[in-house]
Amino acid sequence: MQKSHRLANKNFLSSLDISTQEVLHILDLANNFKNNNLKIELNNKVLGLVFDKASTRTRVSFQVAMSRLGGTTVDLNPTTSQIGRGEPIKDTARVLSRYCDVLAIRTFNHSDIEEYAKWSTNPVINALTDLEHPCQALADFLTIKEEFVNFENVILTYIGDGNNVANSLILCGALLGVEVRIACPKGYEPNPTVIKKAYEIYKNRNLLKITNDPYNAVSGANVLYSDVWSSMGEENQKDKKEIDFKGFTIDSNLVSKAAKDVIVLHCLPAYRSKEITDEVIEGKNSRIFDQAENRMHVQQAILFCLLS
């Protein structure tokens, strides 16, 4: 078995829980898993999935990733467990630690996943909170690396809501020294604490730009990225956001303003004709389904680093 560089932190709750070297190591491992250059058996380890939010790609990619590592997965649906009845997180976490070797948690409040990590004696992975989506960001940067070989001179432009995905792209981009531009309507900027932390990491503060002008943001960009305008739990804001986000759709006209070698990413699910057009999703610049596949390979790498 290949020796893993164990992560310095026991848990993976934030993009900032890993170093630049650890990001690159995870991406290298993921690439090896993807190309069948690495076969790992984790001897029947058990992954517990605690998902308070609906999921397709995150749930399935974690389940398949664990299976490919020789482990098993227990799906803990809050509606069919005591979690949904209001059992304290500290009780749930301590019990699940005795059953499961690692937990992947998808929930709303970031403080909840921090509470799980506080009481769990085994690793906890952030499978999405309202603040961050760090596993997604790693898959995104793996997709970018596959296209451009390295991150030198790559410009990533994210167009849309300054949400959890934008936050993790900013933090992971800071670790990798990638120029990240966020274009969003006024009032929808990313978390200010995340921006502050990113500026502290960047050696060149000009590599992070927050703007309200999508056309200026895409000029010369190598990567265009979008996400839904209304995340889970924000359904009541849907109509207002569709008005506020007018002009922030990634369409063929916007793509034409970017670099000639531009690729387009979206973490899915996509509302076609809203934040991105059908034409762009299915077009030659799209790497969206490669990106979705890469979730599985990255999560294999993360699980390996936490459990080996």
C-alpha cells in the first residue's frame, strides 16, 4: 500500500484545514485513483453519512468512493433516525464515533459540523454547509489542473451568488495562488471573513477580485464557473434573486469574452436558462461532467488521507 501523507488536521471542515502541500497531495492522489494507478484497501472501514440536506452527487460520490476503497457506508437519514427528533449533536457524535470510522456531514449551519467534530473521536468531513463546500472546491481544482497542467497564470471567474461554493473556491484558490474573480450583484458578495482570510494567505492581494460587473470579470478568464442563484433553504428568495441576478447568466456571449482556451464549470444541479444556458452546458467549453466525476476521485483521496 502506498503511504499517505496524513493530514495535519484530524478533520476536513474547511478548505483552510489543509495546507497548500496537502491540497496538491490530494489532487495527485485523486489523479492516480482516476487513472487506476493506485489501488487501496482500507480493510472494511465504515463511513457514516449524516445528510440534513438533499443530495445526489455528494451522496453517491462518497458512497462509491468508500466502496472503491474496500469500505462500507451507512446512510443516516435524519427523518428515520433520532437525529431528526432533536437528539443533541454531542450525543449523536459520540455514539457514531463508536460505530463509524469517519463521518461526512451535509447540513445548514457550519457551527453544527464544528460541534460534531468537537465530540467525535473520529474524523469529520464537511460534505457541505451554508458557509463552505470544500470537497467541491478540490474537485473543481482537479478539473482545472487536468486542463491546464498546473495553476500558473490561470484565472478563475465565478459568476453568481457569493455562497458556500464561492467561499471555498476563494480559500482553495488562495492556497494555490490562483487568481480568483467573483462577480455578483451588489449585496450578494461572499462572506467577509472568508475574504479577509484569503487576503491573509495570498502573497499578491491583487489575485482576489470581488466585482459587480460580470463582463469585466470574464475578460481573459481561463475558467468560468457558476452555481444556482438560490441554494437549498433559500427557496423563498427565488423570485427576488432572479430579478437581482439579471445579467449574471453564463451564456455564449459571456463565454466569447473570456480567453480562447476557457473551460466552463458548474457544481450542479443547474437551472438551465437561469444561471447558465443549455447551449453552454452542452458546448465544447464545458467540463461540467468531468468535474462531477472528479468529486468521487477527490473524495477517495480525502478518505484515504484521513483513514490510512
